[in-house]
Amino acid sequence: PYFPWKKKFILIFKKLDGAAYSSTSTLTPAHLQQVGQALAQMHRQTRTSRFSPHRFTARAIHQVYREIQQPLAQKFPPLAVELGQWMQWLIKRPKIILPAGLIHGDLFLENLHFKKGHLVGILDFEAAGHGPFLFDIAVTLHALCYQKNQFQPGLAKAFLHGYEKRRKISRQEKQALN
């Protein structure tokens, strides 16, 4: 169960067995399938719930950009131009309404605990909030499906297969993932 605390939700537990792996090279398709199932289960259970927006909304990212725009332009002019173009696209793009609910927002390797090859917990919901489920899917694909700087389609396929065992990814989400 989740408990409200300072406009966020937390899960209190006595002790979480297992540990985080130190490298994505340790991950197997079986691990990614478990992560997919767990994430989809959380998404299914929270799809009708209301939470504060997660901190990576387009509006929040644009606010951070405005704060760093001048110093960035002075130190790294080409990067500032590219980032400025990307921000214009982000702000002006058509809004797509996608299935949403509680998203983790930060599902990286260090936030997953495994014991004897089995996922036993997901940690660090500090960045969690209301957002499109596709955000979590995309973060997970980028964070967990690379080994030695190479995207591993087999890991991505295993993650998506596990996810869709618990929650189908809509056609609109699949189109937006591109």
C-alpha cells in the first residue's frame, strides 16, 4: 500500500531483501520480463488514481531550460542552439492524450532489487507522480536495454513482453513511442 506524505506517496517496509545489480550487463531477458510485469501491474493499479504531476513534464523541463539558457549559450553555444530547437519542438508539438496514472519516472538499474535472479522490489519513488505510462516504458527501454553501449533488442522485447502480460500497450502509445 502507498501512503501519502508531503504531496507524494511512499511505501514503508521493514527490509527489502536482495540488491541492485551494478551493471546492465548482468541483466537477462528474464530480468527484463519481470521488470515489465511489475511496472505494468503498478500502471494498471493506478490508472484511475490522481497524483501530482511527475517532475519531468514538458512544462517542468521548459522551466529548467529557461533557468540554464543564458549560461548554456555562453559556455556551449552549439549545444544551446540544438537544445533550444528541441525545446521549441517540445512546447509546440501537438498534445497527445495517452493512458496515464502513477509513473515511477526514474526506473534505472539502481532502483531495482533482485534476489537470486528474481525482482523483489522497486525503490526510489521520489520522482514519481502522475504522467503517461509511456514515459516509464521509454525510460526503462533506454536505461535497462543497453549493454556495452549497444541497444539490445532481445532485452527490449523481453521487457515489452512482460509488460504486455499485465497491461496491453495501446496502438496510440506504440505510435507515440517512435
